[in-house]
Amino acid sequence: MENLNLTDMQAIIGKAEILIEALPYIQSLAGKTVVIKYGGNAMISESLKSHVMQDITLLKYIGINPVLVHGGGPDISEMLQRLNISSEFRGGLRVTTAETMTVAQMVLVGKTNKEIVSRLNQNGAKAIGICGIDGRLIECEKIDTDHEGKPLDVGYVGRIVKINTKVLEMLAGDEYIPVVAPIGIGRNGESYNINADTVASEIAAALQAEKLMTLTDVEGVRISDEHGQETVISTLNEQEINELIAEGTISGGMIPKVLGCLDTVRRGVGRAHIIDGRIPHCLLLEIFTNKGIGTMITRERKPYYDGEKI
């Protein structure tokens, strides 16, 4: 065993301080469910893939119950292109013909899902891949109108009508990590493609999860000071969100992200987080540090422990 110099000792003490900072969060979250929406660049970069899988495995080993919901749009687009099947979007949704649905199910369930399961298992986790068809986990009906109520035909794209949580509760409450592909099932057994963000939100609400973590390719909600310097807002509640939208600070594509998180916490999820999946170990940094790295959305500022600053 090598001798330690003063610099080495200080580095080791620093690591111990990090663990102590995480302790109250580990205590507060023990036995609780955290739903993670996995997408964006964190699904593309090999190094980021490894970091996310390590983070999720660690969560399970310290007594937290992660449920992972993944997307896979780029994988679907790549396979459709290889098969010379045209693809178009209407109202932000992929038009999903019967042929496209077959490809989407093959890619999401047979390829993307199993690759994630394999990576988790390589890190020592016990992951099990499922989709909404299994145990009728995600029951759907066909989307036939847009967000304004106007008629819309995008084929086999589903609107969630029910989440049957028993299979998730059995797996997550035991030693397993459920990995959910966003494919749902209709009344007559037909398959539907579903937006992964929607699936994650609905599952989090149905499970009454403590957290919903959404990995994106943005830092979070940003605000500029009087000098034009931008910073990420670490915590927002309902009143603050409404004010920032009204004044235009929250705008564009960030509005549906923030309102989706707000809707989730209104329905019983403890905290919802928008975090930058491009940052290594983003899940651990957001969950177990006082400052975090993204934007946390709550209905009210209720700390986990005395002294937590939110």
C-alpha cells in the first residue's frame, strides 16, 4: 500500500465530504420510486451511455427504486431509411402506418430496449425490459385530434388511457430495474407508438413516484440578469412558472417541458427535474448534491431535511 502525501489526503477527504452531502438525500429517498426518462444525446454518446447506466445501477444498490423509460426516435428513423420506408411528421407526431408500427416495435422493443438492459446488467444491475403490451402495462386509444381539438390522423399513435402498475411495482419493489419501451396496446390488441416523455410522466403519476427525471439536451430553465449573464434556475414552483411564462422568460419548446413537469407534480409526484443529459453522471449530480445541475419543479418548496436549500 502506497504512502499518502498531504495532497492525496485532501483529495480523499474531499470525496468523503461528497458522500456526506449525499447522505440526507439517500435517507430521504430510500425505498422510493424514481422514474427516469432517458433520451437525447445521452442515448447517442458511448461515454454518456456508460455514465447513465452506472448512475441508475448505483441508485438501485443504495435502496432507491429506479424505473427507466426510453425513447428511440433516431433509431426508428435510421431503420425506416434503411428499409426505404418514407416517414413524415404531423403536429409533432410521427405518422405511423401499420408498416411503420411494425418497424417501430421491432426497433424499440427488440433493439433499443435490449441494448439498455444489457448495459445495465453489465454494471451489475438486474434489469428487465418490457413494453406497454406486457401485462397490458400501457392501455391506449388512437389519437384522432391535435392539441387544439382539430381532427388529426397520424395512424397508430396512441393516447394513454390507463397505466396498469402492478408489473412495475413487482419488479421495482424487488431487486429488478424495469426498462420500459414506449409501445402501448389498444382495446383489440393492436400496438401503438407513444411519445416517451408522455409515457414517463404517466408512469410517474400512476406510481406516485418521488421523482421524475427527464434527461434532455438543454441545461434547464435559464434566466438572464441585468448584465445579460445567463444562469440556470435551480428550483421553480407553480406560481413562479406562471409568472415566468407570462413575462416571456420561459418560452418556445421549454413551455411544454415545464408544464408537463408541473402537471406531473400536481398529480402527486414529489419533484420533477429537467436536467442536461450531456453532463457526465447527471443523475447523481442532480439527486445527491445541494445545488444540483438542472431545474427542479415542485408545487411547493418543501425540503427533504432541515437545512436543504430549495
